[in-house]
Amino acid sequence: MPAYASFQPRSNFHLFSDDGPPSSHWLRNLLAVVFACIALVIAKPVGNRALVFNTDVHEHIVELPVAAKDRFGKPSHGNIPVTVFRPDGDGPFPLVIINHGRTTGREGRGKPLRVRFEFAARYFVRKGFAVAVPTRLGYGWTADAGDPEDHSDDCKNLDSGAMLDAQASQNEAIARRLQQESWVDAGKTIVLGHSTGALAALAAGSRDIPGLMLTIAIAGGRAGSPGSHPGAPCVPEELAGHLTRLGREARAPSWWIYNENDMFFAPPAAQMWFDAYKAGGARASLTMLPPFGEDGHAWFVLANDQWQAMFDAELARHGFTQAGALKRPAATDHAALDDIKRLPALPEGGVEQYRKFLEMKMPRAFAVGPGGRYAAIAGDDAMSRSLALCRRERDTACRLYAVDDSVVW
């Protein structure tokens, strides 16, 4: 039997994104790459929870008890899952914490059970980092414990303070817990986040986290809605006041990233928030990128091929010079691209899948491994995703056979 078929994104999972109500194209774009965050691999039941792991990146879960209060002072508490990925070896490795955004409705915040950001995690593992991806309190399997990130849905009486405090305390707890591990370098920590998760990274930057070197805020903000007020979040001045405080308390430099066509947080709001943060005295830089697709808010999820190379360049300035972005291998003379007879030994299904690979649009990649394993991927981050899919369920040494229009075997 064939080990794997080609990867097909599934839209029946819910991706953590941000605050607004569901609308048309932006949500479809995000759902198209849902496996970037919540791909299922090896199911292992724990109580009534289905947990899944990738063995090649030493994926596992640390459960961490946390507590917080919402904007009304109502307490919530629970054990949040922190998904951890690690390179091979004993370390110690620098640590990066990746924060998710906010779902579009209360009914979505219980699914998935945990957020993974698998392919962002794989990038950082290739750079030599240990990676922690928390599913914060009020999401996933703690969705019923209370929501300290709740705010008014009608743009009235917004209060970001409780949310930021809850995000900061959870990130600090995660960092301090993992820094106790022998495989973590407690002197080198980065906190990163996307959308509302970017605010979590900035909030963490105000805490006394040992070894905090950098915070990265990607498409950060809250109370945006592409459907009802595209690009213009509710009462941006309210958040700006809190960001000035965070800037005053910041203990590490910060890198902010937006796209010009972000349908949640357009450049005027982004610039207001960045200026407010800088006004507090923070060391920070802002990168405003050109438009991406139909909604630049999806850039971090959909544009791995762009941001990974950019991150390599920026992180080298902070001493992290090991490459994380995969470089396309050079073409070889093993075979012509369409020479099916020169393929490594594959089951019938693998040969048929290679024929389908030849019809896929570029970028694309075809990986093979021991025992007739294979995977064909087209689209963003194709090389990393094909290797990951080929290796799933076993830590096997899969290799790229073809990339785009060349055999690289």
C-alpha cells in the first residue's frame, strides 16, 4: 500500500486568526493553509483529548497551570497545552515562543485542541531553536475555563489591559518553566506572535523574562473586522494607550511587521500603534511590506517562502546566523523530470502520485523515503512540507527527489 498521497489542505479545521467576524476571501485564504498550524499526525488519546506528534522534530506537550482575570475581574484558570518542538541533540538551544491570534467567534475557540504552527516551528528548529507554541487560556481545551482576552463585540467599552496582562503572565510562565530544562539556553529567548498574538509578544516584552533578546510582532492588533470595517479596527486609540505603557516597560528590542493591504489593521492603525509604543521609550523597528494576496494579514501563515528568508537576515543581526530557510537543491543529471523509470523504488500509488506531481503548479516538491514512502506538495513552503509529510509517523530520512522543474536526486 502507498505510504502517502499528496498533501491537500483541508478547510474543515478552524485556524486561530483574529477578532473580526467571518467574511469571504480572507478566511478562505487562511483555511487553505490550516495545516501550517494544526496538521494532524500521530493520534494519541489523553483522557478525552486527541494529541498528535511529529517524532522527527521531537514534538511533545508541556501542560502548564495558569490563571488570569478578564476585563470584568472574573477569574479563570486551567492547564494550557504548550506544544514543544526541538532539534536533535541535547542542546542547550535558544528558545522561541510563538503566540497565536484570536478566533472569529466563541464557538471556534474550543477547536483545535491546540495550536501548533508546525511549519514556522520547523523553520526555527532548522535554525537550532527549541520552539514553544502555547494555546493560551480560554482557547482549545481550556475554552470553557473563561476568556481573559474577551472584549466588547460592539466596539464599545474596549479594555485591552486585562488581555495584555493575561498574555504577559502566561508567556512569562512558559519561558521560566522551559528555561528550567537542560536543553534550553536560558540566556537566549525570543517571543513572537501573529495578530492578537503579536500583542502577547509585546506584553511579554514588559516582563522580567530571563534572557529575553527580542520580541517580534507580526500583523499585531485587535478589534479588526474585514467584513464590517476593513482595515479600521475599533477605537485604536484605546490600544495605543496600553502600548505606550508596554513601550515604557519594554526590556528588549522589538521588530514589528505589517503588510500594506492588511484587511484587519491597515497602515494608519499600524503606524499609530507603533508610534505609541516608541513614545514609551521602547527600542523598536517597523517593516511595512508591500501588499500580499487579497489580505496581507495572512502573510505569516501563507508566505513562508518570503518571511523565512527575511527572518534569517534579521535574526543574524542578533547572533542567530544558522540558516532556517531551505535553499533549493541544485539540479542533478540523475534523470529527466518526466523519466518515470528512473524513480526510486515506489509502490504503484507513489508512481501515480509522481505523475500527478508533474501536473502540479510551481512551486512544488516531491520527496521520497525508505520503505516506499513519498509525498507531493505544491504551493508555499513546498520543500519543507513535502519532507515533513514524507516523514510523518516515523523518523525516516526522506529526501527531495524533484523540486519545481528539476530532478535534484
